[in-house]
Amino acid sequence: MAIYDTLGTTYGRSRQPDPRIAAQIHAALGNATDVINVGAGTGSYEPGQTVLAVEPSQVMIAQRPPGSAPAVCAVAEHLPVRDNAADAVMALLTIHHWTDLRAGIAELRRVARRRIVILTWDQQIFRDQFWLVREYLPQAAAFDDTRALPMDRLAGMLGGARQEPVPVPHDCTDGFAAAYWCRPHAYLDLRVRSGISLLAQTGEAALAPGLAALTEDLATGRWHTRHADLLTRDTIDVGYRLLVADSS
């Protein structure tokens, strides 16, 4: 069973694409005439020229909206398409779930004629800059340590790639891990946590002490005192990155 057959049951509600992040992703795709979306989930951020979505979870495929690109149930490590099948291939917040990252990257390179766009994060920056995992949920950060690859190694596997920081807006509509960086009460909502694989996979028992501490700090005002600077900001950089690689 695909992992998102369990984790992804609410993604259609909690993970709506943010238009500012979408604009950055679409700009990175450039003038690609056709795009394949790998690890496509419910179809967030797919541009109009998407010709195929590849997703291993039938639960996620079932949540794709009407009119979405056709989807096939398959994994990144074995893409069911020919060599050079599309101008561009994108893989957004998915590579940390692949069972064989090197094989998956090789498949992206095989399929893309011109460009590969990957949305992921720099784990070191995430650990150091994001208050939730730094101060309250170090267990979640430790879980990510087991599956996050350093950016330079990942860029090397792509044959070279440029990195673009992806700022997270203060009112981000896509409920990924750092989306609620200035809305801390959201992390106390199980429905929110269920849509964040980092928290859902770490498990409620491991999260309980940190969430209790966050609950207390919000009730006493300590969180707002400690993080008053965040409440004046429009965006934050906590390590999310687009890797953009062009075929040689």
C-alpha cells in the first residue's frame, strides 16, 4: 500500500496550492510545451501544459479535481513513459518519500528533454530557522534527518542545478510543514497535522510533549513574546528550495 493511501486522505482539503508559490514553480518551468508531474498527489501546482501525472497512491489520485491531467498509478523509480517523453518534469515535495532516490532522479533525467524542477527543502536551514521543530518538536526534525539529502549532493545527482529560495507567505494556503509559521495555533489542530507528512509520520505520541509545551506558551503569551518579530513579516525563508536543472 502506498504511504499516501493512509496519509493523504485529507490532502484535497488541507493542501491547496498557494498562488505565489505556483507562480514561482511555473516560472521555473519556463516555456516547456509539455510537463510530467511525478509524485503528483492531488494535482497541486500543475500547469496547464501538464500531460501526465504519476502518483503511487490511488487515494491521492481520487482527490484530483475534474479536468486534471490524466494520472497513472506508478512510482518515480519506474516511470511508465519513454525516454525524452516531455519538455519538463517536475517533482514537488515528494522526493523524501521515494524508496530509491538515486533511481528516481535517474528516471527524471531520462524522461525530461529540457528541464527538471524539484521542490524540496534544505534540512539544515529548516532545523535552524523553523521555530516549531527547533523549540518544540525536535523529534520531527530528527525524523527528517533520516530522509533529507544535502542540497549539493542532490544537485550533483541532477548533473548540476541552480537553487531558488521559496519564501513561505504568512497566509500560505498550502498546508505543508512550515505553512503556519505565524499561525502557531494551527499546529494544535489534528486535521492540520494529518496533512503534514513530517508530523503524521513522526506520530502523535512523540509529538505530545512538544505540543503540550506549545499549548502552554500560546496560552501564557510566551510564544508571542519570543516570536514577536515574526508577526510583522510577510514571508519567511525556512529552507524550501526549487532545484532547476537543464538537460545537457
